[in-house]
Amino acid sequence: MNNLSNAAPTVSFDSEELILVNPDDVEIGVMRKDRCHDGDGQLHRAFSVFLFNAAGEVLLQKRADGKRLWPGFWSNSCCSHPRAGETMDEAVPRRLEQELGVSAELSFVYKFSYHARFGAIGSEHELCWVFVGRCDDTPAANPHEIAELRYATVAEMDALIRTDNETRSVYWTVGTSGPAFYYNIVGNRSQEPGFA
């Protein structure tokens, strides 16, 4: 599924200021995105979105080759950061539109923190808010952010989790509440009547 938008703008910048937080998610300052990801990284606020279609399949993206961290790796539907002065209610819809050209009503699931290095290139050190929602619109991937899109069933995702350690990004494999949580709990929830 390669719905790439030909006229997509650049939407990520090393100079954008992200929100630094403490382990309790209390804001303690701001820092440029590139510096947040240098070395061992600085703990900053982020979000992760999982979009399901009416069939209960989740939208996955392969990160663009030009991404600094985990380029060319399969990841969740959308993940990014609120910018300095921006709320989650503002940041998440902005990024869905910028990356995928869609909107969706989302439900907040939970938040967790993680730390992961990508070799000598840099690190993610995020306090990540997780959102899920249903979206049956046809996404148009921003090629600056996304190389490819696909939908996966729960069975397909389970197979990827068990057999493929080389092409999955940290963004949906970190922590003990990673893929199994999303697909066994959130995936089933996406089938409920009235699910966002």
C-alpha cells in the first residue's frame, strides 16, 4: 500500500523545541529535537497512535530512509512529539494530518517511559502517551516521514513479533506493555461498538 503524497511538505525539523519532562510527566523545560536525541537522550514528552480500520486491522508505517532514528523500520500508525507550548489535543491531530492526511477520534490508553539507543547515532528517551482510534479514510503518506504503509491483522502482527526482530522500530516494541498489549487488548477493543 504505497499511497504517497507527491506534494507533501517537510514537517519535522531538528530545530523544533520539544517538552522536557521529569518521570512524573511534569514539564521542566524545552530543548531542540536534535539535542533531545543526542547521546543517551533527554526525557521528553511524546505520543504514539494506533489507527484501526473497520476490519480491526492496524495501520503500520515504514519509517522513511531519511529519518535519523530507526530509518526503514516498521512502526505504529503515527508517532511524534508535542512542540513547546502545544498540548496533546493540538499535537496529535496536527501530526496525523501532516504524516497521513487523515483525522480520527482517538482514545487515550495510557502512558509509559522508555529509553532505547540506536547505535552511535542517538537515542529515544520518551514519556509516551498512547492513543488508539478508528479511521477508515485512505491515508496519504508524507514521503519525508513514511516510505510505505500497510494494514496488519492481529495474526500477521503476532507473526511479525515472533519472527522479525530486524525491521520493527523501537516505537512499538519497547517495554513489557508493547505489541501484545496493543494487539490483544487494544485490538479487541477496536471491535467494540462505539469504539472511537
